[in-house]
Amino acid sequence: MRYKGKENIREYIMEMSNLVTRVKALKLELSEDILVHLVLISLPTQFSPFKISYNTQKEKWTLNELIAQCVQEEERLKQEKIESAHLASTSQGFGTNKKRKRDNKGKQTAVSGTSKQKEQKKQDKEITCFFYKKAGHMKKTCTKYAAWREKKGTLLNFVCSEINLAVVPTDTWWIDTGATTHISVTMQGCLRSRMPIDGERYIYVGNGNKAAVKAIGLFRLQLDSGCTLDLEETFVVPSFRRNLISVSCLDKFGYCCSFGNGMVSLYLNSNIIGIGSLTDKLYKLNIKATNGNETLHSSNYGIKRKLMNENSSMLWHKRLGHISNQQIQRLVLEGILDPLDFSDFQVCIECIKGKQTNMRKKNANRCSDVLELIHTDICGPFPTPSWNGQQYFITFIDDYSRYDYLYLINEKSQSLDVFKNFKAEVENQLSKKIKAVRSDRGGEYYGRYDGSGEQRPGPFAKYLMECGIVPQYTMPGTPSQNGVAERRNRTLKDMVRSMISHSTLPESLWGEAIKTAVYILNRVPSKAVAKTPYELWTSKKPSIRHLHVWGCPAEARPYKPNEKKLDSRTVSCYFVGYSERSRGFKFYDPSTRSFFETGNAKFIEDVELSGREPLRKVVFEEEFVNIPIIATGHGHIMFNDTIQNVQSITGIQDTPEIPPAQVMEPIQVHQEVTQQPQEPQVQVPLRRSTRERRSTISDDYVVYFQEHEFDMGLEDDPISVSQVKQSSNSEKWIEVMKDEMKSMKDNGVWDLVELPKGVKPIGCKWIFKTKRDSKGNIVRYKARLVAKGFTQKEGIDYKETFSPVSSKDSFRIIMALVAHYDLELHQMDVKTAFLNGNIDETIYMVQPENFESKDSKQLVCRLKRSIYGLKQASRQWYRKFDQVITSFGFKENTVDQCIYLKFSGSKFIILVLYVDDILLASSDVGLLHETKRFLSSKFDMKDLGNASFVLGIQIHRDRSRGILGLSQKAYIDKVLSRFGKSNCAPGDTPVAKGDKFSLHQCPKNELEKKDMERFPYASAVGSLMYAQVCTRPDIGYIVGMLGRYLSNPGMDHWKKAKRVMRYLQRTKDYMLTYRRSSHLEIVGYSDSDFAGCLDSRRSTSSYIFMLAGGAVSWKSVKQTLVASSTMEAEFIACYEASNHGIWLRNFVTQLRIVDGVEKPLRINYDNKAAELYSKNNRSSSKSKHIDIKFLVVKERVQSLQVSIEHISTNSMIADPLTKGLPPKVYHEHVTHMGVVHIDDVSE
């Protein structure tokens, strides 16, 4: 094939390159030199000067250079053609004017030579150079263009099609045979980068324009095939619009591309690793979509690439623990650091958040030599213990050099042991003696107070006297006298806050951060000393070139004596410090939650880490307790040793109980520090702290006592009368409070009497609640006066308790009957229901706040009626309601005592009681209204009409089709919002097939447990549990599995909980549906896995019972013993199913409206051996060990209470309640459960 000069030369060379690529794919060798020669000989005659230039300029050209030069030559030829056309038109015009002119004598004369020269100059001025953009010459004669051509070896020539400038998504990559290098428009996907050097700062496209190169780096692409493609030396050019992959660069690294039929295939070693398709005349490589939340270590924090070179002052600011700009400049002036670029030094938000203060500094006298004076102080306890339990640190600072030693300790009593180690090391290393020690008057330094109120010298003070060291103590209340130690502690805490805030590591690593901060401060100058502390201490200049940003990601290679050849050489980890006694670094591995040291690592510092939230609050401050000043009999004032007089105190809190010392980590010392017994100290009563106390029950643990309180707190309700007065809705709250008090008065709840001697009244409290509908709109405000029943004593103030709550199974059965028989369904609410119950005990209560009687404030309330909060209140209300409703002809269902039934001829009505909520389902409207009038005459009722929202469950009805659906969409939306999953990607299934759960996934040490405290695991599982209990049997298995690890969840468990939320995001519009059927019958399904629990090897039983096309009862639970076979596991599961089936049969029988209850209750198996064993009385060696209680199944089969039937596994609806399944199978079973969208239900 030859180039005819008509088509684009780039397309021509690309076509020839494709042919060569196909030839290579056929294992036919064709060198690049031959390809270059073929291109040259195929060029037409107008390229003859170009061929001569090739032969004279260079012996060999690469294909990339040839493509670039050909495109430039083609552009030059086009410009010459344009210029020739321009000259031709100009010459034609000029010839017209050049006709013979006639003079006044009638003779013709030619234009003189001088006139020709003028016209030529005028013509030259009209010509513009297409390269230099100046008038007077053409591009081919431009000296600038010639110089540029000569420098082509240092300037990068780049070829690309104009179509590459079209706007396309920045996460797509396009294969371009004409590109001479890989091009990326962003830093997305870059693993490492560098700044471009001279000759790489610009690339030139075919038309001569140049584009700036911001960085050059390694990009990693995840291909659809699962393989990864690393693009070395990729140029980052933001002005481009496409990410381009150079075929020639791929060929350099052994890759091969095959084009044809609108597709491109990428090969490596004859194996296809990726494919692409032809789009917009270019081939787009198919890659996996990347998730913006994914990071280097699969953590929950994002990483945003940010270009930062080694000479950046901002980079060294972070490496040096966020020290000041002035200190960095001093390091440069003293030659410790190379010259830096201070133009990029910006305001550091982490420094502002961590170092903001109002304290001032004062001048002080200085020592003239090391060890003349040592400053010391203990800081702590801190609210977050370090990863191995320490809550304090102690510092020893040399006054002359400001060199610092720091130790992490568990208790203040360890100060003497630490000081002995410190003294032995520094005196031996410096051959000098410590002359004086300055500290505060804390008991760990000076001594404890005795019974007389005097502070006696303790072990630390006595040791100083024995060694001849002069102790210097601050005066009480003057911490400024120990200002060096106090200021150093504040500096360390400021640095730690900034370092942790900038990183994504847990706060429990503050111990590693503070040791790193000391390491840095010893090597950087300060205003207090002329040189660095390290130089004054050791007489050597420090080197800080090995410093790195604390908390930055790293790829480190630890020592692995048993490493295999195919094992990964490095570990993805985080840098957390420097080795104390060797030349190396310390790293934290989040996958194993362990530490290791090594000197072989690659630090990824050119990233900007965004933490958990935009403003990460790092609480790193001491906890304090106020101790009262006690005046002794001698008139002295006692100061307890635990008082810390630091001006930066931010809060007061009860001092936590500190565990005994176990591990202590000094910065400069190796020796173990043994804990000495504490001196006996006087027990001083502590005053109650003014700091808000944390609840005994963790915030992550939610107790669903009132299941209808589903709203998860859209807006905080008042919790006291004072908050009501300050609320924007105070008038409405006060109005409902008055209504509550009026109800108390109308019901004669109490009498005001004098409190008998020796009797203590119980308290009372106002509870406020905003009632909302299914869409979150405010329906009404509610105020309830409740007694503080937790102070009641059993046997004196109450005898029995009972709460009238119907079971969820009963509720769903009634809903199925409503759908089948098309019953009327109404809802009522009993106002102040508990006030209707009388109490038998004598109970006194204080008068309600804000409603005390003006004339008798000293009186108390003697209760005559049960009131909310009393232990016996709910039971007394139930007794009253049962007495009233049975007098009207209703009969109680003995299986569920909160279900009542009344027949009037062929008409019937069912009443469901749930505390003070009442559901009425009737076959006759007249009977329904008659019952409502009766209830309204006996109690203060509120008629809510047709039931639409009960217990946080929305009821949807399509009476024309005989369909009823139960939905918890509003509840699920609030759960997703609460845990930040409102906009999460929807999931296909709640659990994947093959997912395993075990104790090996749980945290194994205190650091891992502290790390998991960041996640509200228990609260999330509790929220999912309520949805599963009410309307979502499809998540029964996974919620049960997650609940097994509530006491010690791991990261894998938390990820699986989030997967359930993503599944609910996809199916939140689904409903548990019931519909009218030709035959109403309860059918059960029983199933079990085998040894599914990896920890105990026990199996998981499950059952589900169907009625009217939907599930009315289900359960997934771990068996109580280890089964030796699948038959035994299935038989045990059948035992659980038959137990519940008998309950259902008895409940439905008492309703007297369900067909077929006289028949045996059918339970389906998918295990033939278990079916035969349940029907056969014969025993075998493999079943004789089965516990006798499980054999009741056989008795029930023989008595025709239940009937065991065998079905195929494909028809086993209970299968999703025992294990994860493929999506298609899982969705089929869920549909058969009745969990579908209501629009998808057909008659």
C-alpha cells in the first residue's frame, strides 16, 4: 500500500501499524526498522526533501519519531500550498497593475525596477509566519522554526487527532496508535508521580501548539477482565480532553494490540487481558468503574491526589509534625535542610484546629550546661487510652538544650521508676550528674498529705535527697513556675492533634504520634535555644532527610523468613514513627492491626488525606475532677496531688478507673519499668462532676422497648420543662401539658395529702413526643406525665407486671384474613389508657413540675389510679380493658390474650390490642361502629378511621383486587439516613453466596476493639432487626448472623451490615403482601444448613409459614447442639417448625374463621431422609442418639397434628433463611414469600 497524499497521513500510518500488529499476532517477526523503511518508501514525491532530511540527520528513527516528523511535514506542505495559493492570487492582482502605462506622450513604458522592489516589500509584509506568528517571512524560512526542529531531541513531539479534544468522561481511556506517550487529564488512578524535568514540561501537538505537562506518573487501570494495566511514564496534561493510551508505549513493555470488526484486543504473552470498542472513530478500552470511596487500604476514608515536590515547604511542614514556618526556615539557614520553595506554604487547617490558644509566654533564666536542671511533668489521663492501655505520659526536659525524653505510663506512681531509668542513661551517656529537678507539687513528685493536712515528702522527693539532687517545686496554684514542662506538654498535644487530624488513623495511636512529635522537636530549632536540642545534647548536627509525614500511606517490606516466591513483597500500611534503637521506621498494618519495623519502604506522601468528615474532632486533652478544698483542724488547706493547674483546661469529668500498669514505652529507654506500690493516701470524697456523664448503656446499643417509636429522632424533642419553655413550639407543648393535667383531674388520679413520716415519695417526669405520619409530617404533639417507677420495690409497691402487647405473628395473621375476607379495618387510640386502671397499693408521688399547688406545695400525691411509669400500670390497664371488653360479648383468644373475637350471627369482629392502640377488623360495618361507640362510652377514645399506619408499619390496600401490603419504607429510609446510606448504591442481595462468619473476624486486642467503637454496629443491627421482625423475612438469616457477634464485632461484620443496608436501599419499596385466595390454608416450610457455624459447627434452623399468599411467621436460629448428619439437622429444624406450627394451629382454631384447620398442618421438607425418619418409628445406629425431646415430631405426625411432606430444594421457600444464595434463586424465593412491590402482585 502507498500513501496517495489524499487521506490524513496519521490515519495512513495508523492503518499500516494495525497491519503490522496483526502480523505480529501471527507470530511473524517484523522489526521497527523495517516498518520505518516501509513507511518512507511509500511516501509520494512531495516528501522527497523529508526523506533526504531523514538520511542526513540521523541513521535511525523510531516509529514514534517518524510519525511525529511525518505529521509535521504534512502540516508544512499544507501551509506551503496555502501560501502558494495566496501568492498566486496576489501575483495575479499585481500583474493587472503591471500593465504598460502610457505617459503623457502616448508612449508605453515599463514599471521601473525601484517600483518592483517596493511592491515586493509590501507583499512580504502581508505574509505571516505560521510558526512564529510574525509578518515578513514564511514558516519554511523561519529561523525560530529551524531552531525548534534542531531541539526536537529535548522537546517532546506528540501526535494526536483533533477528535481527542472532544469532551468525554475523564474516567475513560482511549487507545491511540498515533500517540507517542500515554496521556491522562487528571491524577485519578495515579499510584506515584514526579514533576517533569526540562524537555518534558510541554508537549507539542501536530499543529505546533503546546500543552503544559503537570506531572508524570504511574497509572493503574482495572480492566473488565479482572487484570490490571500499569501505564508507566504517563503525562498528566489537564488541557487535554481524553485519556490516551499509546500503542507504541504498550509495545515497548511487551503488550500487543489487535484491531478488527470495530473491536480492539489487548494481549500480553499471547493471552488476552482486555478489550475495547470503536467509539467516535477511536478505540475505548473497557475498564471497571472505580468507586470514589475506595482507598489504598480499603478503609472508609477518601484519598485525593495532590502534587507536591520534595522541595515543598508544606510537605516538610507535615513531615516535621506541623512545626512553624520560622522553624523550617531556620533549618534551611543552618544547612540541615536543602533550600525549599516557601511560596506554597499555606494556612494549615490542622494547625489552627490543634494549636489555637490564648496563652502568653514570659522570659526566664537559662542554665549554661546540660543536666544542670531537668524539667518534668506528668500529663493525663486522656479520654482515649493508647493502643496498649496507657493514659499518661511523663516528660524530662533539659533546661539548657531543651532535649526531651518522654515515657508512656499507666499510672502516676510509676514516675519514680521512670526517673531512675532516665537518670541512669543520661548520666552515663553524658558523664555528668543531674543537679536539679523542677516539678509541680503533685503527690507523685512532692508527696502525699497526711491526716494533719501537711504534705509529707514521698518516695520521689526522698530519692532526690539521697542522690544529692536539688528539688525545685512550684508554689500552689502557680503552674507558670514549671512553664518549660507545661509549655512542652501543650506543644506535644498541639502537634498530636494536628498529626492525627491530618491522618486517617484511629485516635488510640496518639502514643505513637506523641513519640514521633518528641523525636521531631529534638531535631528542630526553637526560640528558646540557638541551635537544635539534638546538637546541644550530642554536639552533632541532626539529619532530618529521613523524616516523613506521620500517618501517610506506605508500601513497606517487613522481614519474612518464610516468604514464598509468589507472595507480595510489600504490605500496605501507615507510617507511625521511627525505630528507637535502630535505623528504620515503624508501621501500622490496618489489615492485621499490628505494628512492625523495617527500613525498606516506599512512602506515599503526595496525597491529601480527607478524614472521616470535613472537620474531624480530635479530643486529646486531660480529664480532670474537681476535688474540694478541705480545711483541717489546724487551719491548713489540703491540696490533693491529682490537681493539675494547667491554663488550657477545657472540661471537667470524673476520673476514670485506670487499670494496673502492664506495658510502658519510653522514647529513649529500653529498660522495663516495674511498678512500685503506691504510698497510702487519704481518701478524699469527690464532688459530683459538672461534666455531662455518659450513659451506662452505650449509644450504639438500642433497646426497642416501644417498637412503635420508629421515627429515629427526626428532630430532638424536649426532655425537660425548662427546654419546653425555650422551644420554638413552647405554646403547643404547654397546651398538651395542660390537657394531660386535665385528664389526670377528670380521672381522679390522685389526692393531695401530707406525706406520712418514714415514707419516701417517688418522683415524676414529663415526657414529650412529636407524633408523625408515615411521611414524617407532624400529626400532633404529645406530653405524658410518668412516674419514676424504677424506685419502686417489688412486694411493697407492686406485685406483678404485664404489658398488653399482641405478637407480630397474630397481627400478620389478622392482616392476611383482612385481605382474604375483604374485612373493614379501622384504628382507634385510647387517650391516657393507663389512667383507667386502679391500683391496690398505697403509693405517694411528688407533685408534677410546673403544676404544683400554690397553697399546698408541701403536699404529695397519693395515687388512686395507675399512671404511666409505674411497674404495675400496664397490668392494671389490661385488667380494666379485659373486664370492659368481655362484658360487651368479646371473647379472649387464650393463645394470644391481646386478641378478642365477637360473633353476632354470621357477622364477626376481631379486636387487636397493642398497649393503647386498637385495631378493629370486622365483616360488618354496623358491628364495627357499634363496637366503636361502646369503647368511646367506656374510655376516652380517639377514632383514627381506616387503619393506614400502625406500629411504624404502613398498610396499603387494593380492595378491588383483594390485596393488602405491609410496608416499612418510611422506617427503612430513616435507618438509611441515620447510618449515612441514603444515597448508597443499591445491592442485589443482603448476603452473598459463600459468605462466612466466624470469631476469627472479631477484634483480637484492645486496639482493634477501640477501632471498632467508631462504628455503630449494635445500633445498626438493632435497627435492621425491627424491620426483619415486622415485614422483611428476606433478611432474617443475615440479621440473625450479624446478631451473633454483637459483643465483639469486626470490620468484616460491619461491612456485611452495610451490604444489608444497600439491599434495603434497592427493596425499600417492597411490601409483605397478602391476597384473596381460593383456599385459605397455613402451609409451613422447614429447612436447615449443615454445620454452617465455623466456630461451633452447629447448624442453622429456619421455618416460614404462609397464609393468603404471604408469610405470617418466620424464624432463623442457630441450633443448640451439633448435628452429626444433614438428616439430624433437618429433623431438629422440623422440631422447631412443628412447635410453632402447633401454636399457629391453636391460634387460628380459636378464630373459627379459617378453613381447613381441622386438617393436619402441612410442613414441607427438602430432605427425604428426615421425612422418612419423622414418619417411621424404626431406629437406626445413625439416629439412636437424637435427644428424646425432638422425637415429639413423630408423635405429632402420628396424631395428625402435622403432616410432613417432601418437596424439591427449588421449591423450598425457607432456603434464604439458612444461607446465602445466587441472586436469581434468592429473588425467586423472596417473591414466593410475598415480599414484592404491590404493583407486581396479580390476582
